[in-house]
Amino acid sequence: MNRHGNERPSIAFVAAAFLCLAAAASAQEKSAAGDVAQANNPLANFTAFNLHNYYIGELTDPDKHANQFWARYARPFSIGDTKWLMRASLPVNTSPVAPTLEYQTGLGDLNVFAAYLIDTGNPALSVGVGPQITAPTASKEALGSEKWSAGLVHTLFDASSKKFQYGYLLSWQASFAGAEDRSKVNIGAFQPFLFYQLGGGAYLRSTAAMAKNIENSTYSVPIGLGIGQVIPSENVVYNIFIEPQVSVADKGAGWPKWQIFLGLNMQFK
């Protein structure tokens, strides 16, 4: 009697332990799936630091290569009951400079935007809109615009599906002050976000940014296809990727004919 009486609590304890482990594993799996789905969300409610590099294999004119490295920092903040996201981006440019086409490397112009996060009622759907400003911080005259510019950004990201996430970043800015002998800035850009999950944190991606210089009617329309890997950890979600991009339509000098986009994104939970 005592023997059987002792076995039943033991069996119940083991069964309960397995149920707890299964529940914990399921919760961890769901959390990891959520990390993967949100890893490429530019409006995710996390502080983030990204390192991006565009190796430009060939420019439209001159027929030279170039490179652009970006350090990007994003942080959510609140003003009263409203939620916002600030993102600051600073490039390091390497470009051939006329008339000798010798290469120069240095800091480019600092861009900052603040997106008001609209309450969509759907936690998987992020929508933001707000102002942006670009400051003439270039360390060398040829590596920046020498203009102050301001404009607007609008961003959408839909992570409703764990398999396929999509969105875009739409921006426009125009110069309002700066060196009078430099060309005015009036640029619009559209960057689609397309991510298809392969499983295990791996995914396919396409994020090539289209741009039009309204001031001189030049433009660039690239497409890209790459692959990435999301690596969630307890405090940081790491996201590494490579995406070759090629121009399918362009007009004017200084646009990439083809480039390779490399990146490391880090979201701090």
C-alpha cells in the first residue's frame, strides 16, 4: 500500500516536470519566433545599433568603385502619451573625387529622424511618420553636401506572418541652408522591405533603396536579393546579412551600377 502510494506522487511529479519543461520550451520557441519576425523591423520597440556597409563595385559615372559605411543608432522614447522612435545615421564615405578621381575617405553628413509611432491596434503592424534633418558634418568638402536639409519620413512594417514580413521606408528632404556655391538638395527615396523566413533564423531578403534627385531629375532603381541569419540571445538579437544589389534603371552620374550590402544589426532587449 505504501509502495503504491509513493509511486503515484512520483509519477505525478515527473509528469508535472515534463509539462513544465514543455511549456518553457514552447514559450522559448515562441519568443525566438517573435525575435526572428521583428529582427528586421526598423520601428521595433528596442534600442538598436546597426553597422551597414555598401561596397559599390561600379558607379554610373565615373567608372570607379566606392564604399559607404554606416553606423546607425535607434532608440524609442515617449513624449507624454505619444511613442516615438529616433534613428541617427552617420556614414563614412570613400569616393573618387573630381577632377583627378583620387580617392578620399572621411565622415559624411549626419541624418536624424524621429518617427511618431501610430497605434494601429495590431502589435505586429508598425507605422511611423515624422521629421528628419541632415546636418553638414562631412570631414571633407567632397564627401558631403555642405547643406542643411530637412524633410519627412514614413515607415511601415508588417510582421503579422511568421513566414513573410514586409514594409517600406519612404523619405524626402530638401536643403534650406548651407554653402551657396553647392548644389541644392531635393531627394526622395523609397526602400521596400521583403523578408521570407527559411527556418532556424535564416531568411531571404530584398531591401534595395530607390532614389530620385528631384533637383536635377536623375534617379536610381536597384533590386536586391540576399540572405541573412537571426541569432537571438538572452539580451541581444543579432542579425547578420549579405545582399547583392544591381541597378535595373538609372540616369545621371554617381549612382551605383552594382553594390554589395553587408550588415550586422543588434537589438537590445
